[in-house]
Amino acid sequence: MKLEDKLFLDQYKVDSESHLKIKDSDVCLKCEQKQCTWICPAGVYKWDDDSQKLIVGWENCMEMGACVVACNEFDNIEMQYPKGGFGITYKFG
């Protein structure tokens, strides 16, 4: 089974507030590799060349924290788990 097929099995209950925060969007300009954009299997982070900003689609977050670890050079991503009852629900393991 492909990763995309497995992700389709997950369910999300989205809160109205993001549990992910970019501390300083200007810091992302200094990051050459933008590893948060490729480390996240759910594709939560996208770099927009036109606006020179990081777009965060927190609604699809799988809450694993890989983005925080990937941003080790600048420590610019803050993650808290969603409030109770919100976030991801995994099915079938």
C-alpha cells in the first residue's frame, strides 16, 4: 500500500486555531534547504516563491513532530498538540 493510500485512511477533526506556529517568517528566508517542506509526509509545509513565505496547512498535520526536528538549525517551528478532541485519528495501526 502506498503512503498516499495509508494517509487517506486517517481522519482529522480540525480546530479553528493552528497548533503549529512559525516563530519568525523572516528566518525562513535564511534557510537554504527548507527541509520542513520535504520531511513532512503529509505535506503540511509549502514554500511559496512568489511571496517568499512558508505556507502552513496545519489542518493535515499528523502530529509527529518531524518538522520541529527538521528545523534544528533555526528552531523556528513551534508545535503543540491540538486541544482535546481535535487533531488526527489513526485507523488500522
